[in-house]
Amino acid sequence: MKRHVDGVTCGGCALSAAGATAAPLLWLSMSRTRRHLGGGFEDEGMDFSVLLTELPFVVVGGAFLPLLAFTLLVRWVDRRRG
């Protein structure tokens, strides 16, 4: 099987980096996260443990899922070419 190292690898890495950047930004913009990080009324519900429990999963998921979709798309296109 011939591997496309040039553009496909660079595209996958760029997509992974974009996902790892966009996922935490989206996570921070959600009302639930803002409430846990101090957006509650008079500091009610402040729970900074979400930074240790949820944030790593958000970053890993944001990096991995776009890369997985990109990999599956590239393999599907390669199989269609024959």
C-alpha cells in the first residue's frame, strides 16, 4: 500500500491541531463549564476539578476525532481509486 506522506500527513496534523484548539474553546463557551469555573451566583457551584477531569478528555477528543475522520476519509478515497 502506497502511503501519502507529504500533503496527507501535513493535513492530518493540521486538522488534529485545529481540533485540539477548537474543542477547549467550545468547551469553555458552554454555560455548564462557565458555571463550574465561577460563573455561578456568588460563587455557587464553583468546581475547579473540571480542569483536571474534563479538560484533558476534551483536548484529546478534539485532537483525535478529526484525525480519525480524516484517516477514514483518506482510506475510503484510496480504496475507490483502486
